[in-house]
Amino acid sequence: MTGSHSVLDNNSLDNMLKIKMPAVGIDLGGTKIMIAAVNSEGIVGETIKVPTPKSPPNILNKFVELINQIKKEHLIAGIGIATPGIVDTELGIPIGATGNLPGWTDTKIKQIIESQTLLPVYVENDANAAAYAEAHTRNLKDKKCVIVLTIGTGIGGGILIDGKVFHGANHGAGHCGHIRISTDNKRLCTCGLFDCYEAYASGTGLLATAKEILANVNPSQSPLAKDLALLSNEAVFAAFTNKDLIAEKIINTWHKHLAIGMASLANALNPDCFVLGGGLCNFINYELLNEMLIDLTLPKINENLKVYKSELGYHAGMIGAAQLILDKLATVN
Amino acid sequence: MTGSHSVLDNNSLDNMLKIKMPAVGIDLGGTKIMIAAVNSEGIVGETIKVPTPKSPPNILNKFVELINQIKKEHLIAGIGIATPGIVDTELGIPIGATGNLPGWTDTKIKQIIESQTLLPVYVENDANAAAYAEAHTRNLKDKKCVIVLTIGTGIGGGILIDGKVFHGANHGAGHCGHIRISTDNKRLCTCGLFDCYEAYASGTGLLATAKEILANVNPSQSPLAKDLALLSNEAVFAAFTNKDLIAEKIINTWHKHLAIGMASLANALNPDCFVLGGGLCNFINYELLNEMLIDLTLPKINENLKVYKSELGYHAGMIGAAQLILDKLATVN
């Protein structure tokens, strides 16, 4: 019976190691790569940031180089990679829409990195990985439906159902920035379509709204109207803080646009909550947004609907990618 | 071994009976009740239609009376009830939004009908029940995501994920008619909010679109413009068939509105397909709608996206309710 006892002990040790053993989390962006060791509780040690190399082979080589660097400091269970674009998560290949990473579509990321590191690799779309991390951090993984929106230059989205990333029929679910909020072909979105949510409620959309409103404003009413070519969201936020009434109108309209897209998602999916991340989530008036959202959603659906601000900021994608591979390994074993 | 063999035979017989044994399906509407025996393959025998009684107790009594009538002809496994409003399916109680059935909210349908019939009862929202039936009939239950829209006076919706009705956090998911497709507070919806998908793409929305377009049209251009107070969708469809150019513009705009809401849902959820039911699904040009939808959805998401016309028509809710209780019983046993 001693042998069997010792096996149990080894299993317990294995499990303890697995809980604490980190994975490498990588977030690939158009301009930079972020990488760190991440365990179930968050980042362990240092986060490394390097510029994104120009070609897919160079990106993959940089991944391997950085992974090896992390492996010198940590015993690593696996590698999670967050990348722009629609990802076939079974194959670990981005299959579409990676505009600012030329040639990256169809790169066999999982296969190549696994063969070069001999570690298990999981690849996920960056917004989905971020959504997973935000839900994980807030103990929202037992919720029926969590929608995470990343409000930056564009709007990224990730939908979690029963704690799992919802991928839809063809790996493309979660493109919440591309629900339509107008019938009028008024604003062109970066995706080539008109009137996407992103064209109104993202940073780009906010600037467009500001220019539309300021086009009819005399500089004596608001200094923001002086030179529209130089206008920035930062200037609008600063003017708003200084109680500029036109800036207030712009910010209110932006909140209304934010609420409209969220209300559409809420009425269709009846989520438990939204989590808002991305650079612009720091400029949102959550009380105002909540009020507008509740006004635009149906009774019952708005009853316990919560809106949270991201806790992980720019690290969400990297942390989520690592936690996805860790949770995948925990399920397999 | 004979005993054990006979147990096996009884089990097989049980299973055979279960496959063929029908449930009672009931569809409660604001004006009429539909009821029939339904098995896994569809309606068995006659469908009974009676006017909806005025008060909740009378509705429940009518249910019991009709169930007893069906029980005379069929051996019944259970009862499925489709009702307007958000339904707590665990408790079998409509918990909200049953405007045209005064007092119906909070009626303990499941408990009362179970105690009076001694049969298991399952209650589901009518659009969800219809969605379940449409997916069942078309063998779409193994699909990741099926969205069923009922285009009638309003727009009902049901979302199936992995073959199951998706209820969201609070039983309210699937209110696809209330995603917003404008920012302008242009059209008031019956729900009290502005610019819902339903206010544009439903029968009510189509008529509003027709009146908007015809307000600027001289009767010499289209006879439809003669008396807007008397205008009906039927007249618009008839004029369209007669190649009235204004009617064509109205119908095209309606298709555009239909496509916009579907595109929003598609970009967020990446469904395998849409199934369109309701009275107006017979007037849709599916080729045109498909083209518009593909134009408005992102690459990959639109790759294999299908749009089907309902096969069950007005019977979908009743059939779905019955099949839900049958499938529930099959899972339990």
C-alpha cells in the first residue's frame, strides 16, 4: 500500500505545482508584443514589451526568443498567445482580419511554436482573451453571459457564455463593434461598412462626433472649435473637465452612442454584466452610462444588469491567453 | 436469464413508446389558443383553435379542458406550453411583459396544470419555443448558433446555442426585435423605446416605412399614395407584384431594414443560420435579403451564413413547446 500512497502524494504535488505553475502569456499587437509569466492569479514577475517585428517569420522567432528568456526564470506549463484577427482556436491559426499585421493570416502559430518550444500552445483572438481574463479576475466565470467591450481606437468584443469564450459557427463571434446603430450610411467604419457601433462609440467615433458637433460651433462658444484639424479626444476630455458646455454635449452624445450598442447586445443576449476596457474606459462616467443603458433596455433584462470597468487594462489579453492555456491543461489532466 | 431478458424487452418497449408518445403542445396567444398532440416528428392528429378566455383562471381552466379532450385520443407523456412574455422556465411562470394578457404575469402555470393533470409541464416563451421547433425540424440542433426571428406585427426572437434555447442571465435573452438600429429617436416602438429593429422591420415597421415614403409621393406616381389612412401592407405587396415602382422602393427599404438587424446579430454572434418565420416571412425575397446581409457582415462571419424560411409557420410555438417537454423527459429518463 506504500506504493499507492506515494502515487497519491505525487498527484497532490502535481496538482499543487499545476495551480501555481505559470504559463507564458503573449499579446501580439500591431506595434508591440507584450509577454510575461502568468499564473491563475495574474502576472508573475516582469512584463516585457518589444516592438513587433515586420514579418511573420520574424514575429515567430521573436516569440521563441522571448519565451526562452522567460523559461530561464520560471518553470512553464504552456504558452497562450493573443493575436488580432479571427482565430481557429483548434488549429491555433489566425484565419482572417489581421489588417495591421501583413501576411499574418494563416500563420500556423500553434504548430510552429509547439515544435520549437515543446510546450503546449493555445492561440486566441485578443479581445476574446481579454474577455476571459476580465471574467476570471472578477469571479464572473459562473455567470450565464458576460460581454467584454474594449473601447479604444476601435471596439473589440468578447462574449463569455457559462464562463467559456463563445466562438459562434465560424470562430467569428464577439465582433460587437460591428453591430449597426444607424440605417443612414452616415459614418464609414474602418471595416469598410457604414454605421458600425465602432464608428460612433470608439475613440475614432468620439472624435468624429466632436467634429460633427463643433462644425456648427463658433470658437467664441468653445475654444475646441478653433482648429478642427488639430482636434483630439484628449482636448475634448480636458475641455470637459474645464466645464466647456460644448465638450459636455460631445461627451454626453458619446455616452449615448456607447449605451445604444450595449442596449442592443443586452436586449438580444440578456447578459449578467458588461466589462469595459481599453484606453477610453477611464473617461467613461459609469453612473451616466448605466442610467442611459437601463433606459434603453427592456424590463427584467435591465433588472440586475451591471457595468464594470476593466481591472486589468492593457494586460488583459496577455493574462487571458495564459489563463486559457492553464485552464485547458487543468481540464485535460 | 429469462427475467433479465424480459426487463430488457420492457426497456426497449418503454423507449419505443417514449419516441412515439406525444406531448400536448399549447400555444397561448392574445386572441387564440392552439393545442394539439405533438410527437418528435410533428403534429399528431387535429389542431384545436379556441378564442383566448378573458382572465387567467379561465385560461387555465380552458387549458385543462382542452388537455383532457386530447387525452381521450392519445396517451400523453407531458404538456408543453408556449406563452407570450419572459418565462422563468424552471418555475414555469411568466415573469414579465405579457401586455395583451392582463394579469397573466406571475401565474404559476406549471404548478397549477401539473396538479390538475398529473402530467409533467414545461412552460417556455413563445418565440423561444418556435425557435426550438424550427431548429428541431431542420436538424439544426447540433449547430453552434441558430437565430430564429418571427416577423409579424412585431419581431420575436429565439437564440439556440448548441441546440438549447439560450435564456441569458434572467430568462430574457432573444429579444432581438429590440436591438436598436438608429440613434435618432425617429420611430417609437410598442415597447416604449425608440428605434427598435421591430419598429422598422416588422409588419408595423413596414407600414410606417410605406407611409414615410408615400408622404412625398403624388397619387399619379403610385395609387398607394391616394389615402394613407387606409394603407395596408397587403396593398403594398399587391402593388409591388403589379410592378409599382414606389412599392418596389418600400419593399427594398424593408429588406434593408431586415438585413441591418440580422447583420448586427450576425457580427456579434456569428450564427450558422437564421430561420425567418411569422406572417411576413412569405413576402421576403430571400435572394435579395441574403445579398444585403452578406454585404453588411464581416468576412468569415458571412462565409457560410444561411437564411431559411420557416417550415412550421404558425404552428412552430405549439410544436416547440411539446418537443421541449418531450426532450426534457428523454433526458431525465
